[in-house]
Amino acid sequence: MPLPRLRLPLMLIAAGLAATGCTVGGDYRRPELPQAAQYLHQAALGARQDTDSAELRQWWTAFGDPRLTRLVTVALAQNLDLAQAQARVSQARAAIGAADAALLPSASLGGQAARAYQSVQTPLGQVLNATPGHDRAGSARELNLQASWELDLFGGLRREREAAQADYAASEAGWAATRLAVAAQTADLYLTIQGLQARLELARRQVDTDAALLELATLLYGKGLANEPVLRQAEASLAQARAVVPGLDAAHEVALHALDVMLGAAPGTYGDDMAAAGVMARAPRITAGGSPGELLRRRPDLIAAERRLAAASARTGAAVAEYYPKLSLGALFGSATAGGALFGSGSGQAAGMLGLRWRLFDFGRIDAQIEASRGQEAELLAAYRLAVLHAAEDVENAGSALLRHEEQAALLAQSVESLARARAASLAAYEKGAVSRLDVLQADTRLLRAADARTQAQTASARAAVATYRALGGGWQAPQDETQAVASR
């Protein structure tokens, strides 16, 4: 049978083999991990009645601070860590395209033209020169279409495509995890800056109060109404109060520079926009916490860890497929001539090929590759389980810190209120001549110290709220179909 007539049967056979081919290696199933019914502090967190709540996807709006919302928006648009994560997603998407292409036939078009002049000094040239009508000059032209197709009979290529798809899903989840981290770190830095600004204001007021105390102690010492230890104690208190300011200034500048970098800008870019707001942001009520089981489908770092495990499982299947033979089909269609018309009569040429490749005497190497792949799969399974435990730990720790710091802040607020009343009473008594100015200044000192402790507790509780939202996986939304697909695996 002529070769062109064989082409159709061969292609039909190849299509049938590809359609009935099996996929070796076990199909991946998402590990079932035991989870508690609810978090330890879930009821207490749900009972909090602070400021308005916000949806988990845009939790930063619940702080009620437009400047915080604007900074998070800028960070999500300009952060360079997020840009790198997006680039990794693009690379993984390209890998899927390469894996898809490996399953399809490939074709190439090639041609060449040559012009040669035969030497008559060589043995061949002398023989040809003796032939009547021999022409020393010759030309050749050729144009061919070549096609090849590896038949994925045992699913090795399909497993590679599964691995590429899982890698892509992991990179997308990694991008989401980076996005969540950027939003949380931006909010945390902003709240830290707010707290430091409030503490700086209190520290400077403390310096003024201690300076007034020293002035009064100096006056009394000069009149013989106070001894030297009282004067030296006042001097030491003022020096200590002044020493607090540089430390707070340094921490404030470091936080400002870190915020600039988080926003994708050089240090000092946004410093002028961060003037003290005067009002500390409060931790919002946290809703939609869900259950620990839902955390597996919502926290992007856990999704990424699970998808990396799925990719390792698929690559184990691809390694198992190396035990089996690989068949490929090839075909060539074209035209060649040594001087006549390229597409003239008799210039056509065709070829068909059936290839076989079987690593029959290389099973030891294949065994090693499978063992290595299974080892990586076991490592990623342990990493996934550990990531789930750490995620639950993050939620519990953040929730506990939020509740405890809020309790501390509430008690310190009561202390500040009481000391404020005591200071008002001292001032009233001073105006009536019942107490000295020293009593008023000492009341100011106690009030400022309590206010500083309250500010630190308020800042810590607001930052704990950010950590809780981050631990719960807030700040992004997985596509519904993707969430269902992951849950069903």
C-alpha cells in the first residue's frame, strides 16, 4: 500500500490508543485532617461589642480610619513583594501552556537551497568529469513539513499537566498570601506609628511636668524648704523623662521607613502624610471567623501548601509512567529537487515513522526517581499538616492577645479616669490654697504614666485585631468554583 494511503489508518490507530490510554499512579485526594468544632476563644470574640464590623475580605475598613484604608489600597497596588508574587503566577501559567502543548502533535516547516561546484581534482570529481554531459555546477532545493506526536498511553504527560496546574494554583494562592501579608503589615505599621505618636506626645508632656517639678524643687531648696535628695530626685526624674523621647523618636522613624518600603517607595516619601491623627484607631468587632475546618479553604498559605502536595503527587505518577514504553508517530511531507521545479512531477516525498522508547534496562534509575518523588510528597504532606497546626495556633494566639490586651486597656482606662478626677481635685484644692503646687504636678505625673500604659495597651489590642484577621485568612476571596474544587479533592 502506498505511504499516503497508510497515513489515515495510522492516525486513526493513534487516536484510538490515545483515547484508551490509562493514567498510572494513584489519583490525588486531599488529606483529611482532624479539626476542632470551634476556636477556643470564638465565643468571647463573637461577644465583643466594639466598633462596627466589616466583611472579612476588606477588614481594614472596619477600623473606621480613611487614612488606613488609603494606605492599604496604595500598598496593594505598589508593593514590590506583591509584584514578585504576580510574576511567579505568570511563570506558572506559562508552565501550564507548555504541559498542554506536550500532549498535542507538533509540526515544523523546514527548507533549504544549495548551490555547489564540483572539483575535478578529487577521485569522485574525476569519475564524474569523465561522464558525458556532466555539469560541475549543481543545485538542490528541498521543502518539508515534519510532524510528530508522542502518544500518552500511560498518562505520564497528563500527570505532568496535573502537576503544572497544581503549581499554578499554588502560585495563585501564594500571591493571595502575599497580598494578605502586605495588607496586614501595612495596617500593623500604621497602628504602630499611631501608638508611637501618641506616646511621644505624652512623653513630651511628661518632660514639661518634670521640668516644672525640678523648677519647684530648686526654688524650695534655695529657700531651705526642701533637702538636697529631693532636688536630685527631681533632676533624675527629668533626665529619665527626656531619655524616653529619643527612643520613641527612633522607633517612630524606623516604623515610618518600613511603611514607605511597604508602599513601594523610598524611605521618607510618605513621612509628611503621617502627622499625628489625635485619635487612636480601635480594634473592630471580628465576625465571619468560621470554623477551623473552613480555615483550610480560606487561608491562602494553606491552600498553597495543599496544592504543592497535589503537584508532588502528580509528579510521582509521572515518574511511575517511566516504567512503561513510550510510542510516538512521525510524518514527513515535502518536495525535493536537484535542479527541476520544486513542486514538479516526481519531486514529492513522504515518510511515516512509528517510534518506540522503553527504558527497559534502566529500572533501577526509575526506582530511585520514584522513591525521591515519594519522599518529596511525604515531606510536603508533613509541611501541609504543620502549616495547618501553625494556622490554628496563629488564630488562637491572636484571639487570646486581642482579648487580653482589650481587658488590660479597659482596666487602664478606668485608672486614667480615676487619676484624672484626682488631678482635678488636686487642682481645685490648690486654687483654694489647701495643697501645694507640688501635689498638682505629682498628680499630673501619675496621670501621664497611666495614660502612656493605656496607649500601649490600646495599640497592642488594635495590632492583635490585625493579627487575628490575618490568621483567619481575611483580605482576599477565592473564586467559588476553585473553592469547591479544592474542597472536593
